[in-house]
Amino acid sequence: MNIKVLGPGCMNCVKVESTVREVVGELSIPADVEKVTDFNRWAKYRILGTPGLVINDKVVCAARIPSKAEVTTWIIDALEQEEREARAA
């Protein structure tokens, strides 16, 4: 699983990254969590505000700080999607 936190490195971005890392740790899943502060790298996701959260190359949230419950749901949904794709292959 690949997770990106998009933004210039502000406190809101730090909060989102912290929440993501906490959820990944609690779920004990292998995930690459990347903080993307380079505008040219995160501009391709076409978010209108930061922080942005991208899971497996899909924007799940932008321009707000999601709750821990939301992040948990999105990560579990992405895990289930990965499992469905693996079974179909």
C-alpha cells in the first residue's frame, strides 16, 4: 500500500501524516507513507487545497484534516480493494 500526504509541510499536513502513521501502526499493515511537499509532484493530483491524502494513487481527501475514523475506513477499503484485485488476477 502506498499512502501520500500532499502539501507544503504545514501543521495540518503534519497532523494528517501523524494520523496516517498511527492508523497504519494500529492495523499492523505494510505501507509506504510518504510526505510530498514538492508542489510539482502533488499538483498532478489536482487538489484545490492542502493537506491532501492519496491512497494507492487515489485522492481520498483534500483541503481538510480527516478524522482518525475516516483514515481507518479509507485504509481498510484500500486493503480490501487490493485483496479483490489479487484474487481476480
